[in-house]
Amino acid sequence: MKFMVDDYGPDGIREEVERRLGRTLPRYELPPPGELSDHVGVHPQRQSGMSYVGVPVHLGLVTGERLIAVSDLADDLGGDVRVTRQQNFVLTNVPDARVDETVARLAEIGFPLDVNRVRASSIACTGEPHCNFSVTETKPRLDRLVQRLENRFGDDLAGLRLHLDGCPHACAHHWVGDLGFQGTTLRDEAGRRRQAYDVFLRGGLGPRAAIARPVFRRVPTEELDETVERLVGGWLAARDGAEDFRAFCDRTSDDELGALVGREPARAREKEAEAA
């Protein structure tokens, strides 16, 4: 479907659908995008006396036993479970009087709420060895990266969104993360194929929606942690007040980012290739 939309364009898709239906579809004006929310934590519902609990699921990985336990909890509360785009889940219709009990039971199941928020906002696709399209590891690779950043920066990471994919299909939406990673490969000096990642910056959803662009190409997996650590460290050291990572990247040139991480940005490499 995405390739068809890319070929036809939105207007072309609409025209083809209308042709097949034999009628014109109504036109609507889209509302402006709202602020992003990860839904994590305890929040009041519209219904009086009820709350919902957004639960972080690190890397979107969960066992069958835990899912059954969450289902039993939802049945006990008279609520239900909804999954989110960030690979987390939301437990709804929790009576306010049972919120503390619910949070404690979720922690016992293996879903504590008091974790670094980067664990709720970082997602990876299925990746190898379960996907034939992926050329790199994904969830285990993102896990190592998140743990390194947590150990270095702690709660200063809160709100940072890391999206890692093993191929261009972008099941984990690396196009719209604060830091997006697309798996690729390179050959070392001996001609052996190695895993690497393109690093995408300046993407986002909500009021500042934008498609990210690759700033660093083919970063070897062994060098990825240090590259990201330098980017994040540079942001935290130079940010203006509560400036987020996206805003920092927007006001920082590719060359400045390259100097920060000690790596040549993709734009400069592409210009050299054109000149050659």
C-alpha cells in the first residue's frame, strides 16, 4: 500500500477509490495536530471516579505469562487493555480507589511505572532473526544503547525518543523519532560485511511534524553507542533551558553535529561523491 501511495500520491489514491466506488467522497478539514503524549503513568478519565494507567513496555517485549496476568488484572478491575503506537499498553477503567493497588500489581507482574521514561518512548522493529527484511539486529541493539545512555545521563533522558529499524520499511518509524536509526551494512578492510546504521535527525510528530533526514551514514554497530552518546551529551551541555533534542538539532548545522561526534555528516560525503 505505501508503495502505491508513493506512486499515485494522496490525490491520485482518492481519485482511484472514487472511480471504483462510482461516487465522490466527502472532503474534510483535518484538525491541527495536538501535542505528543506517551500516555505513561496514572491519568484521570472523563468518567468520574475512574483513571487509566499507561504502562511502559521496554522494547515492546512481553511474555505470554505476563499478558495473561495483565488480562486477569483487567478482568478483576472491570477494565480493558489497549496497545499504543509506542509498543506500550494502557489499562483503562481503573477505579480511583484501586489505583495504588493496580500500580503495585503491575510492578509484581513485571511492569513497574517508576522506570526511566526513555524506556517508554524508545521502540524497535522485530528485526533479525525473525524478519527476512532486516539486515541488522534491532531490539537487542536498542536495549544496549538505552542502557548505556541511562547509565550516563539518567533522568535527563526523559522524553527522548529513539526509533530503531532493521530496514527501510520503517516498522518502528525511524523517520519521526528524535533519533532514528535504519539498519544497513558496510564492508570492512577485509571485505567482510558488517552491520551498521544510518542515523536520522530532526524528525517528529505533532505540531512540529517532519520527516527526518540521514545525517550520518553507515555508522558501524560497534561505534553507534559512542556516536549517540556524544550527540546526547552535546545537547544536554548546550541546550537553552528546557530545549528538547529536536530543537537543538534544528538550530545546529550538520557540520557542527559532525564536529560534536567526530564523524563526517552525510551531506558533505554526498557532495564529495558528486564532485568526483
